[in-house]
Amino acid sequence: MKVSAGEPLREGLLFCTPEPEEAFMDDLFTPIAKRAAPLADRMRPEKLSDFIGQEHIVGEGKLLRRAIMTDTLQSSIFYGPPGCGKTTLAHIIAATTHSAFEKLNAVTDGVKELREVIARAETRLKLHGQPTYLLLDECHRWSKAQSDAILPALESGVLRFIGSTTENPMVAMTGAILSRCRVFEFRALSAEHVKTALLRALSDAEKGLGGMGVIAEEAALDHIARVANGDIRTALNALELAALTTPRGADGTIRITQEIAADSIQRKITLCGEDEYYDMLSAFCKSLRGSDADAAMYWFSRLIRAGVDPRLIARRLIAHASEDVGLANPQAMVQAVAAASALQFVGLPEAKLPLAQAIIYICESAKSNSVVMAIERAAKDADETFDDPVPLHLKDAHYAGAEKLGRGRDYKYPHDYPGHYVEQQYLPDNLVGRVYYEPSDQGSEKAIRDIRQKRAKHQAGPKT
């Protein structure tokens, strides 16, 4: 029963507002809903000690672990591939810190839903002193207006934001959000990490498959763990599908063989041992780099005959077209991408021809690793040097009033100069003179090197 406004409480009686009937029904049916949830959701770890992987950020003594244990974690962005534990860790953080937990999705939820979350968070903080974590899935999909709407709540401490994304937040998210968040990069889990999750699910009688009498062959678990490619959710879904669709044997048990596992995760069994598979893949890649087309064709044929996903071959070709050929022959990338596209359109066995063509082309091309060296050097400076601002003459100046701020002033338009080139500063002040890309003397890069040398002579001017 409810107490009307201004109605005095009768002595000896406690008047209160009972929980709504809907809340009672939720409590009643919550256990049933949990049992009906997919295995991947039921097996989601609830304690930090049960969390699998990401030792580089949540291992003993690491910053993120210390922040969680001391309840000092502020707004953060979790960035990494699917199924590596981003959402799971966010749930653990909320449980470990005894905070409230709200969840939104940037694809389906907008400013209206965000304001409702902020209002609830303000109420908790004022009445109970309880902080609120907001997990925003696909946070890179938020618009600038949505991002701006959350800024006051972050600055005032009403919300502790955890953004979850598979896209690079440095590129996909607004600077205002990034400046208020710490970015933690998650890595793809290893096959051993995934296998640990599978074994837990098989032994857990309460939340997993432990009460079903499921027996999985070691080879079956190894296959699922390897093919899942670091995604625990995919692996657990495949294991559950195998358990639910396999009839019981005469002894009452459900036996999951390697063939059943392969069918459940929709990937053919590789007809070779795991070590041999990685060794052959290594030999293929090194043959590409070593310009031995005959060896590369042989290992390619062996891998295909063993049942390896041909998309893996296509991905390696694209990677090596930049890593080992690069600008020594830019057409290598065109060949590799065209072969990958052909594989998507026609499939095997026809796609073996364009794949073989790309393999031979990459092997016979001039080689250079200058592209990979350039990105490594630039990434090292981006990570280790102070973030100097963009020079004023390079800043965006397309909007009204930009000139008054000095934006774009004194910028030299290269096409107005002889040779469509003019010397000016493009790097920030603290990195002026830094060289990342050094063209080799191989193939097309030799011409690039010659052009650079001519520019350098022009900059130096005539000798006096």
C-alpha cells in the first residue's frame, strides 16, 4: 500500500510502497531466463580471478587491475577484437566496485536514452553515494552530438564511462571523449585461453554443460579453440551447439568428436597436426619473402589440400604485398586484393588460379621492407614522444573565423610552385627533420629515391 502525500504515519505501523508487480515477476522468472541464455552468456566470469586473458593489462600489478581493486578506475575505452573480454571485464568492474551498471548501444540508443541513464545515475549518487558505470557498446558509432551530451556527466563524476569498440578509437571517436578517457587495448585471445573457457564450460554443472554428461575429445576442443581465432563467444556457441544436437550414446553420454566439432563451428578439419599447420604457413610466408615462386606454390598447394581456409592465404598475400614488396612494385597490392576479391566471388576450386597468380607475382617482384619500417618508426614516435599540436599553417581553415585564429595562415599550396612541390614544415615542432620512410634502390622505389634526392638538392640551393 502507498502513503498519500501529507498523510501522517499511524504509531506502531510502518507504511511503505511495495515493489511493483513487474519487479516481482522479474525476480520470479530471472533464474529461468538465465538458464535459457546462451552458454557464452551463462559462463561469463563474475570475478576478476576468473577472467581469462589480457594479462598485459589485468595481470598482477598491472595498472587496470590496480585501478579496479582500489575502485579508482575512471572513464575508459576498451578497444580490441570481438570475443576477447571487453564487455565481460566491464561487468566484473561494476560487480567488484559495488557500483551500479548501465548499458547502452551506440547503434540503437540515442541522446534520449543517455539522459535517462544520467538521471538515474544522479539519483543513485545523491541518495546512496553509489557511482554508476555506463558501458557503451560500439562506442565508435556515436555521433558528435551524442558524444557532447555525455561530457558534463563525465566531468562532474556522475558517470564513469566504459566504451567498448572493435574500431581504433583514435580514429573513430571524438577528441573530447578521448581526452577524458584512458584507452586500454585488448588483444585477441590465444587458443589456450579459448580452450580454458571450453573446459570450464564442460565442468561447470550450474552454469555450463557439467550436468549433461558431455564428453569432448581433446582433438575436438583443440579444433574449436583454434578455429575460433581468439573469440571465446564463438567457441562456446559452437560447443553448445554440438552438445545440444548430438544424440546420447548407449551409456547416456554425449560424445563430441572432432568431426562433430568441425561441423558445429562450420570449418573443415585441417588434415595435419597443429605444429605442422603453423610450420607450413611459416614456410609459405618465408618463400614469398624469399622470392621462391616454386616453393611458395608448393606450400600453398599443401595448405589447400590440408583443408586450410583459403581466406587465410589471401590475407597473408595482402600483408606480404606491403610488408615485403611495398612501393618497390605497387602493383603487388593490386594483384593480392584482386585475388582476395576473386576468392570471394567464385570460391574454390576456381579461385586457386587468381591466388596462384598473385603468389607468383609477389614472389617475382622486387623486394623492399621500407613501408613496414616506416610505419614502425612513425608508430614508435607517436607512442613515445609528446603530442605537439598541429602547426598553425596546417590546421583546418575551412570555417568562418578560422583566419582570425591564425588557422591555415602562411600555408603554401604546392601546386602553385614549380614541380608541384614547395618546402614547408609538415611535422610538429618536436619532430622536425625526422625521417620514417627511406626508399630502397629496388624496383619503383629507385625512382622515388631519385625524386627525393632532387628535392633535397633544390632545398639546399646552389653552392656559393
